[in-house]
Amino acid sequence: MAHKTWRLVLTGASGGIGQALAKALAPYCASMVLVGRNGEVLEALRERLGPHLVRIVVGDATQEATLDAIAAAAGELGGVDLLINNAGINAFHAFESQAPAALRSLLEVNLLAPMLLTQRLLPQLHQAPSAQVINVGSLFGYLGYPGFAGYCASKSGLRGFTQALRRELGDTSIAVRHFIPRAARTPINAGAVEAMNAEMGVALDEPADVARQLCKFIQGSAWEYKPGLKEALLALVNHLLPALPDRAILGQLPVIRKHMPASVRHAQPRSS
Ligand SMILES: NC(=O)c1ccc[n+]([C@@H]2O[C@H](COP(=O)([O-])OP(=O)(O)OC[C@H]3O[C@@H](n4cnc5c(N)ncnc54)[C@H](OP(=O)(O)O)[C@@H]3O)[C@@H](O)[C@H]2O)c1
């Protein structure tokens, strides 16, 4: 990566994609604020990347105190000009019996926390000659998928937020952008999702590949990154001709149900 050195704030830095991103971006950063809940992983990352460069914030991104700590750390390090909202959770479950608390968490972590952190850091982002906010979304923000109702809602909300804020800040020096990784081999896909992906032959990227793609994206100016032609086409077809993916996903439903926690097959309505 050429040109400037970034003042980075990265959430989800203790996760699969986040750790890979921190390692890939470190040579191009003047300072890094790495955020997550797992202090041990973050401390090891700080040791590896250089304690002089890295400040860690251990906390739950949905809590005001964590937002305060992130803003304070960035301020002490001279500000922020690259915010990557990467923290996220998933919960693969039949919607009908999914715990309301799980749905609330999905929306809080994946949607509300990045919105509130971005708002909190905007004064510092405005100070920079040029700055970027990159929100890490998902193809499921475009494509509703069984077993992921809460996750799809959160990521489609994140896409809407990204587009709206990009336009609202269109006459400023802050670019607000949307990055969509392909399915990757990280803890977010553990358990039932991993088993379903394996049965369906879903190809998984390595976190280091995702980090490379994001580093390249940072250097460009497109508002959004979709990982491949297949994903871009899928999103487009789903938008223009949703009956096609409706039919294809109906065909996948038996396999999805086999892996989906608490899935119940209801009696089919009788056709007269
Ligand atoms: N992997 C994929 O297939 C895939 C595909 C499309 C999009 N994505 C998106 O990519 C992003 C990174 O995911 P990943 O694959 O790297 O998952 P991951 O390995 O599970 O990492 C998730 C990260 O988010 C952090 N996090 C979760 N809840 C948090 C909370 N309440 N407060 C603070 N931090 C929290 C975790 O912190 P702790 O571990 O410290 O708790 C961890 O650092 C997510 O936004 C995900 O939706 C992933």
C-alpha cells in the first residue's frame, strides 16, 4: 500500500478478520486503536505489532464506556483518519424460536454500535485532511437467507446507514464506504454454520485474503467492495429478480433446516 500513514481505529480486532487486518495495516499506520473484548488476544497483538504504535481498548462495543475509551485513546494518539467498523456477531437459528435477547444483540453489535462509534468519532475524523469510515458488511445485507433473519436485518441496516452517511458527508473530506467479505474461515462461522457450509460446498477465504482485499479497497475510491463476480451478480439478481433466488433457496431449505438450530418443519398448507 502506498501513500499516507493512517491513524486507525479498528473494532473486532481480536477476531479472525480483525487480527489479520491489524497485521496487514500495521506497516501503514502511525497509530492504531484496537478494540475487542478479549484482552489477552489484543495484548498479544499489541506486543507483536509494537507497543509504541498500538493502544488497546478492551470492552463491549455496545457500552457507552467503551465508546468513551475509544474516543479518548484515539484523541491521545493524535486523532483518527481511518475507522474500520469490523466487530460483528452472528446467530444461526430458526427465527420463530430465537431468543429476543439474541435478536437485540445482533442489532446492537452489528448496527447500533458502529453507528454510535462513527458519530462519536466524527469530530476527530473531520480534523483530518482526508478520512475514511469503512463498515464491514455482508452479502447477507443484500440477500435474505433462512436461519439468519436477525443477522440479515442488521447487515442490511448497516448498508443503508453507510449509504446515507456517505451521501450526507458527500461534501466533506470523509469517505464512508462499505466492504463485504466473502465467507471466511473465522470463529463467527463455527458450529452449525461450518457444518452447513461444508455440506453445501461453500468456499471459504482465509482471513489474510480478506485483509489483503480490504487493504486494496482502502486505496481505491469505490463506495463499496463486493468480493467477486458471483457475489455481485447474486446481489443484483436478488434485487432485480428476487423470485429466482426465492426458488433456488427453497431448494436448499432441507439442508439448511437440517443444520439450523431449533428448526421445525411445519405441515405444508394443503393445495385444493
Ligand atoms: N467470516 C465471515 O464469513 C464473514 C463474512 C461476511 C462478513 N463478515 C463480517 O466480518 C466481521 C468480522 O467477522 P469475523 O469473521 O472476523 O468474526 P470473529 O472472528 O467472530 O470476530 C468478531 C469480532 O467482533 C468482536 N465483537 C463481537 N461482539 C462484540 C462486542 N459486543 N463488543 C466488542 N467487540 C465485539 C469480537 O471480539 P471478542 O472476540 O474479543 O469478543 C471479535 O473481535 C463481522 O462484522 C462479520 O459480520 C464475516
